[in-house]
Amino acid sequence: TIEKACNLITEAGKNGGELVVFPETFIPGYPAFYTGGWETPPSEWAPYMAALQDNSVVFNSADTVMLGEAVKQAAVYAVIGCNELDDRPGSRTVYNTLLYFSPDGKLMGRHRKLMPTYTERTYWGWGDASDLQVFDTDIGRIGGLICGENTMILLKAAMMQKGEEFHIAVWPGVWSGQGRAHI
């Protein structure tokens, strides 16, 4: 998925893009296995959770360096939705995260979803709002929220108060092609 993201970033740069945005959890994908429900035995979903952890992005890792290189070559800003594996030693917590890159390929920061929705709480940790920020860029002030956060009035008001000009509102990219989500 990272290679696919890098190719799309390169293509956007060649086509004059300035801001490239990927949907919620583009890397490695939305963990739709949660539909089993709260009573699903762990033996049924544990292999999927382990695979999600193993394929999640670690902040400031070889994965983010690879993405940063593509961003730098394309000379764009990029906001990438991903599953992020906590970088604390011994932690296996996965967060639903937005990564923000500047045109020089550097990570400007990240935002972890504050409150996973419904059964998403079985596989994503909760953010703490310490990373809720707006980035001052030469194309405008960029900020964003993830999925259900975009329906939280006080959270949106906080982003407005921070001077947000470009609001990145990401949702899962799981669509049937007929205008209806299959989540």
C-alpha cells in the first residue's frame, strides 16, 4: 500500500497537485473484519489483528521515510490516513492516524483519532488531542479530522479556532461504486 501511495503522490505532483490527501486508513486498509461483533471469539479475529499490527505504519520509520521521499520528489503537501502502530517499546496499540508531510518530505506531525466508533474500539486505541493542530503552510493553514470526528461540533470549532483554512475530512475509502458505503 505504501508503494501505491508513493506512486499516486508522484502522479499528483506531475499533474500540478499541491495538496494530496488519502482516505482514512489507506495504509494498509480499513480493518473491516470488525463486523463480527462484540461476541466474536478472539480466535476468529486475532490473526487479522496481528496482521493489522504487522502492516501498520510506525511514526518516523522506514515507512515514513519512503513516503517522505515520494512527497519530496513530487513537491506537494500530503495528508495520509493510516493505521499507526504505537512507537513506544513493547506497545502493540494501533491508532487511526493522519500523517502530515511538507513538500520537503518531512513529517510535520500526526493526528490520532480521538474516539474510535462502535466496534472500532476493539482494535484502535484512543487519541488524546495533544496532536490536534493546524499546520501553517504556504498554501494555507491545513488541519483535519477523521471520520466521526467530523460530526463533533466542539472538535470542529476547535479546528476553526486554530485558524484552519483547509479542512481535511477523511472517511474510509470502502465504497461499492453505487454511492453506498459497505462498512
